[in-house]
Amino acid sequence: MIAEAHPENSPQKLLQAWTDDLPYQLLLLEKVHLPEDFSFDYCPKSLAELETCLLEHDDSVQESEKRTEFVESAMAYLGEVLLGVAGGAWGWHARPVGDLPGQPVVCPDPDLGLSPVAPMLLISYALRVRTGTAFAEETERLRQAVTARQQEIPGWRPVKEHTPHVDPRLPLPEDPVLTAWLAERKEALSGWVEDAFAGAWRWNFHPDTLDWLEAVVKQRFATVEEFDAARDEPFVQGACWYLGEVIRRNKGAVWQYIPFDPDAEPWALGSRENVWTEMPFVDQPDKRVGGAAVPLGCLRELLLDDEVHGERQGGGLRDELFWFRASSYAHVGALLTRMGMVSQEKADSVLAECSAFAHHQLTPHEVPGALQEFGVAISAHADGVDDLEGSYTWILEEAAALTDGAVTITDVRLHGGEYGETLEFARNGVLVTQDTEHRSHKYLDHLAIMEFIDHVDPDPGDDARRFHQVQFVYLREANYDSYYVFATPEQATVLEKELGLDLR
């Protein structure tokens, strides 16, 4: 009689456990094991840095538990990069390895006809030979196989199977409950500020303002029970919205909502037991291993009795931002391509030009600058300019160029007054006059730009696109240039929701 295998030790269960753990392993690698300047962009070039770090860690760390933890998290990253090169999916090799019931493997795209690659064995090999090139050699082997296949079948590309909670995905459709809640909270903001802080607060969505929010929450509620009793009241609901908005505007997250599903399994998404069900939350579905948080839970956490030796452990509300990944040129390019605002060729061209920093995280004021690089926005300098008339001419002509010929701007002239107080230009041959006010001959009138940029909008019946002024969170040492994004109302809505912008 053959004993039935334990389901939890089946290859399917073990593979599921590994893929479920991948987001944690990748975050552990990025936030704990690797230096801050590591190029965590899932590009093959980053594997040389990873191999160097593994070799240094292997030399310096004596505790086997810490070495094992680093290797496991490195396996996750190494495997994801290899899948990016050769396509395919994670699999499980059932042959026991020491005390382990097998190991995860990378199974390249079936069309390549390659055997699975075991990240654990590749790391062991790298630590044994110590050349610093083991990962690069394996990557090149996979790349050569891809090239050979492409020579046989022009246009063929390896297909990577989606890794849940790791690879980017589309946001959920906005639920009507969430739409109504967001509108209600935004409308109630001024009243909420007055109630919470007697109006004595600059609610500018800067991360530092979360310290104020945290303080007032602790002043209002002494216990979790008091907080729970007031969870549906305007103050708590307003605090949830503000915390989520700070995350959204600084890191480029989206609001999400999962309604109750009577058919959902217990503890699954949509079930009553699941903490994400029927709770507005902020998420980064379109970013690799993006962050997610339920603001109500974050606020409640402040009041939990986590005190050790008389001191509260853990971070405050500002620490929630740590787990969210800011936008990058690569992310912005992928979003614009997905929306059809730029072609794939245009996106690839821009990313090739900024390849050295394409995956670097952008601060809020750098996001509209990225939109300008992709050719869907213009800017007006806040610093001094050499020539006022020439700068206005450049702004108007750059804006007109985005309309694909729908609007032409000619005969730009600044005249009258000490610094030139009247701006004139011809829009499709029709004269337009705009009053301006300048502090000197070096600084543009940004209020005037806000008014005359509308004249560069195409005629509504011909083209739905128009210029939207960008509002964003201003941080210290930020660029105060004015930005205008050229988009349809529908495109502007998506850019707002997914890039943390406020478009007027």
C-alpha cells in the first residue's frame, strides 16, 4: 500500500508557496540586504552588482541563518531577471536538496527548448568559482538562445508568464462606492481641517504633515476601542482620505476598492474576513512589487498596544511611504504607451536616451518633467530667463507643436511698459492679446501663461485634447517650473490617478 503524499509537500503547493512569498523576498532584498544605490531595475546589468554583493556578504557574514536569508531573497530577484530575458515562468524541481523538498526553478519560454535554470544552484556556483561573472554568463547563454530563435522566426519574442503581486497589472475598475467616497471626502476637506485642527493647518499633502495627523489622532483617541467606535465618523474618514492622498500624490498610487463578494472563499479577497474587502485602500498595481495600504488600518495601528519597555515600537504614518515605489521614466513611458499617448517607438527612444536613470524613482516635481521628455507636456521656467519675448515664443511654439498642426502660432511680440507688459501673437492667423506683469526682464508671468495657454487648445469639435496645468506636492529644493500636459479629459483622469498629479 502506497501512502498518499501530503498535499502541502506536493510540487504544486511548494511552487505556490514560493510565488506567494516572492513579493516579500524582493522587498527584503531591496530594503534590507542591498545598498541604497543598487540598481533595483530588474535589468540584466544589475546582476553583476548582485553577484558582487553576494560574494561580499558570503565573506563577511558568519551566521548561516542570515546567509540563507540573503540567498533566498537573491534567488527571487535573479529568477525574475532571467525570466525577463528568456520568458517563461517559475516552476518547481521536486528532487530534494539537503533538507529541502526541492527548489524553485526558472522555466524559459517553451519555444526556446531550454532546460530549467535553478537560481539556488546558479548562486552556489557563483559563490564557488568567485569570478563575479557567473550570472552574466548565464544571462548571455539565454540571450543567445533568444537571438537564435528570432533569426528563425523574425519578430518572435519570449513571453514571460505573469508573476502575481510582482509583475505590474492594470488597476481594478473604479467601484461606484469608491467614486462616491472620494468625491465626498474631497468636498468635505475644508470642514474636516476646521474640525480637526481649528483650521490652523496647511493641508498641502507634504509627507511632514503626517506627523500632525498622527498627533491629532492620538489626542482624539486613547484606545483602539474608542477609534473603532468612531471609524465611520467624518474625522476618521477624513483622516483616512488625507493619509491615502499623501501617499498617492507623493508616490503615484491609485485608490482601489474591493466590494463584498458572497461567493468568495473565507479570507479570500471579497470575503467578510479579508481586511481589504469594502475598505478604500491605496495600491500600486502598475509597478513591480508596488506598495499597498489600508489607511484605516494604518491609523488604527497607531493606537495598538505595541509598547516594549515603556516605548512604542515601530514607525509612524510617514513610514508608510517607505513601502511605496515612486514613479520612474520607465513607469511613465509604459503608462503613456498603454494609453496610446505615445508610440512604443517614441517610448523606447526616450528610455534609451535616459537608460542610466530610467528606473530611478522620481520625486513629485520630476514626474511632469518626465511627461515633457516623452512629448506630452511643456514647461515654463520659474528661474530667470535670458529673453522674455523669446521665452514666450518658445512656450507657445512648443505647445502648438503638440497639436499636430491643429493650431499654429506666429508673430509673437512683447511690447509696452518697462519690461514689456502686453503679449501679442497670432493663433491660426487671428490676433490674440494678453496682459502681463513682470518683476524684471528675467522672470516670466506665470499667471499670464495660465491664461493664454488655453488659446493653444485645438478647437473642441476637432480634437478633445487640451492643456491641463499640473499641480503637485512641492518638496524642499524642488523645481517650481510650471507644467502643462496635453491630453484628453479621459487621459488626464488616468494620469491624475496613476501618477499622483492634480490636473486643472
